[in-house]
Amino acid sequence: MKMLARRSAIPYVMLLPTLALIAVFMLYPMLDTVWLSFHEYSIMGGKKAFIGLENFSKLMKDPIFIKAVKHTIPWVLENIIPQLVLGTLIALLLNQNFKGRGLARALAFTPWAVGGMIVALIFRFLFNGSVGVFGDILLKLGITETRVAWFSTATSALGTMIVANTWRGIPFFAISILAALQNIPEEIYESAQVDGAGVVRRFFQITLPMIKDTIVLTTLLRTIWTLNIVDIIYSMTNGGPNNSTITLPVYIMQKFTATLDSGYCSAMAVLLVGALLIFSIIYLNVSKYGKETIY
Amino acid sequence: MSIKSKKKMRKALTCYLPVIMWILITIFPYYWFINISLTDNSMIMKLPVYYYPHFFTFDNYKKILTAMDFAQNFKNSLIVATMTTLVIIALSIFGGYAMSRYQFKAKSGVMLLLLLTQMFPGIILLIPLFSVFVKLKIYDNLLSLIIVNATTNLPFCMIMCCGFYAGVPITLEEAAQIDGCTTIQALFKIVVPAILPGIVTCGAFAFVNSWNEFVYALNFINTSSKFTIPVALSMMQGEFTVNYGGIAAGTIIALIPVLLIFAYIQKYLVAGMSGAVKG
């Protein structure tokens, strides 16, 4: 694309406020986090004391931290896979021509606009052990004999959060994939159909390769956002029962609000970011993101 | 069966049936909270479970709207989300323009920075920003939320805006400049009107995210009259006798602005996302 290639200060002036905001309220705090992780420091007061890697070695002996780390990968997979699969299906469904398509899309995408806290409130009530409607339906259908106390066992508590999160997360995948589907020229399908390729073959040989980059990018973004979720876990199970559904960000927040121990919590934050960066790099390399198409 | 009606059958089975089923699944949680919010509060926790407002009343709405704090909480959320949106729109218009129209040395570095900020979990900002806001004396002040929401949403909105600018031919501005417009005049008279739907989408995205933001609002605000809606609702849940009717009514009220905005921008959303994902 043609550019206004004059040498001028204009672009810098235009970007200055943005870069200043990011530098002061994102970059500085991030560097501060790294710095704090090598110190013993509480916001409540006291001096900052350099203690090297002591925070990190303390972490290795913290049973809740270990639990949270172990939960991280299953938590991400159990959330991402249903969202990706259902999101793709919904996108294919809503990409067809039918009457009322605009309304159907508008309704199907609404959960995206609902905040995590509100999703948690709603689903906590839907799964309520005494008057929750999901328990009531299962009882009426004769699938269970008594009302399920969803939040009392680790598996079912985790299940409630995955249902809530999936309901909210599908639209993001559906919208992104739908956008990609609309960029596939109709003629490709027509000629494939002439060649006798069936629905399944068309999906795997045309659709999937054409939307691969979108899937890679949305999955990466969603993985990071899923790891980042605090509100839903905080207000549905708060990591319980017995820390069985705790994740690293939730533990960081719990620990920070309970102790205001900046040093220790920063050490956890540093490990989280490090793991995310390594994951992102590996993921983008393994998936060969953007190799076929040039953006 | 004729071919035509066979075709119709097939369409109903592969298209309408799954679409309608999915829509019902999607809207069921809303329906259930509307049902609860219109049920007499003393009957909500009692069996049997009614699938419609059997003990119908508007009391939950009346009570929560007259309770002083909730109206204030709504106003707080409105202030935070509106201010955040204005800041983001202003900065994205200029920033996106610079990124998509100019060739300058730091360009790829800035783009990398914007993308990298998307990789960082928000929770890690919590600890250091806590100290920053205490030092700036804006802890327990809505300004802290406006700042943090604007900063965390800005990169994505700006990347999205770059995509919209890319769709406007540069010859339009050149023509305007030949006619004697300055760069800024050309930007606001020609380019901004052309990408207005995109800017609206960006703004809506920022508004919805700030309206819903919970973790920072919970930690940076201490006084209940300054709580935003998600925090206020969360606090109601923690009370000794939980007022489910009030929570449901408050939730429905909190959903109205975002769902209205969402319904309005829905048609731009797919185009907006393809712009953002392409960059």
C-alpha cells in the first residue's frame, strides 16, 4: 500500500499519548513486577529488601501454588476445545443463507457482551443446589434421583465453570471464524462441487485450510484470556472446594488481597508471564502461523 | 415427495432446526434471570421450581432502583465506561492513522509493542498499579479505573482501527490536500467519516469491556458508593441473607446498556473482527 512517506514528526506526535499511557501504566508496572519479585516487600510498609530468588524457592514449597500450576493446562484445554469446536460449528451454521439470519446472529453473539462477573452470577444460580434449574431438569428427566450439589465436588464445580465459560466464549470464535468464512470465494466451492467433493471433503480440504490462520490466532488469544480469567472463578467457586479449581491468576489475587505481599505475588506473576511467552512463541512456530499467506 | 419439498425439508433440518436450538440455548440464561427478577423475593428459594414468574411482581426492580447505592453504582459504571471510550476513540483515531498512513522508523517496533501487550495477563498489572495509584493519590477514585481500562483496551482497539484505515483509499486524502486541506482537516473531514462504522465498533468494544471489568474495580475501589455495577452485584452475593431477587433485577438492568449497544453494532462486528485479525 502507498504511504505518506514524508519524513516528519507527525506520526510520532499522533502516537505519543498512546505510547505514554502504555509506558507508564503497562510497561513500567511490568518491569516493576520483575524487580519486585526479587524483593521482600509488602505494600503495608516496611523496607524493600533484596532477597534474590528466595520468593521463587518459597513458591516451589507452596502446595496451593503447585496445585494452581497443575490445574492450568487442563483448565485451558477443557475450556478452549469445546469453544473452538462449537464456535466453528455455529459459524458454519450462521454462514448459510436463511431468513432471519441477522437476528439469529445478533442473538447468538450476545453472550460476548456479558461480563464475566454477570455470567458467574447467572450460572451460579442456574446450578444452585436447591432451586437451580439445571438440577431441576435433570431430576424431572429422571437422570438424577436427587438434586445435585454442583459446587461440593471438584469435578462438578469445575464443570459448572466450563459450561458458563463456554456459553460466553463461543461467540468470540464464531464471530472471528465467520469473518474468515466470508472471505472464501464462492467459486472455489462451486468448482469443488463440480469435481464431486462432498460436504465433509469440502470442509477439510477447502474451508479448514482457508480459516487456519484465524483459528490459530483466535485460539492463541483465547488461551491467554482463559488463563487470565479471574472474575468467573472468583465468584463461582473462589477456587474451591478445597482449592480444587484454583488457577494461578486467582491465587495471585487471593494471596495479594489477603496478605498484600507484593514480592511473593510478583514472583508468581513473573512465572505466569514467562510461561505464556514461551507458549506463544512455540505455538506460533509449531502452527506455522501466516506461512502461507502474507499479512 | 417432490424435489422442492424435499429440499425444504433438508433446509429445515440442517439449517433452521439447529439455529433455533442454538438460539434457545443462548438466550435461556437471560430468560431465567428475567424469570427470577419478576418473582416475589420470598418465593425464589422455595420449591417447586417454576419455569415462568408464578409469583409475579415488579418489587425487585422497585427496591433495587430506590436503594441509593445501586443508582449510584450504575452512574459510576456509566462514567467509567463513557470516559474510557472517549479516551480510546480519540487515541485510536490518531494512533491508527499514524500506523496505517505513515512510514516511520519505529513503526514495526510500535506494532510489536501493541501486539505484545495482548499477551500479558491483566492480573500482573494489579500488584504494581496498586502502588502507582496510591502514589498518584487516585486509589479509591474512579479515575484509576478509567486509566487502567483505557490502557488495557487501547492496543486492541488501535490494531482494529488500523484495519479500518487500510480500507480507505489514500487518493481521497491526497485529493483533499491538493484542494488545500491540512492533514488534520483531511483526517477529520474525509477519513474519519469514511471509517465511522469502524470507530463506532471500536468504541462499543471499549465501552462493553470497561462496563464489565471486575478485577481492577474490585481492588482499586474501596468505598461502596464508588463501586461499579459488577462489584456492587458481587458484594450483594456475599451478604448474609442473599437477596436473589435484587441480584437478578440488578443483573438485568446491568445487561440492558451492553446488549443495546451490541445489537446496534452487530452488523459491523464481523467486518471489524476480520480487520483486527488481519491487522
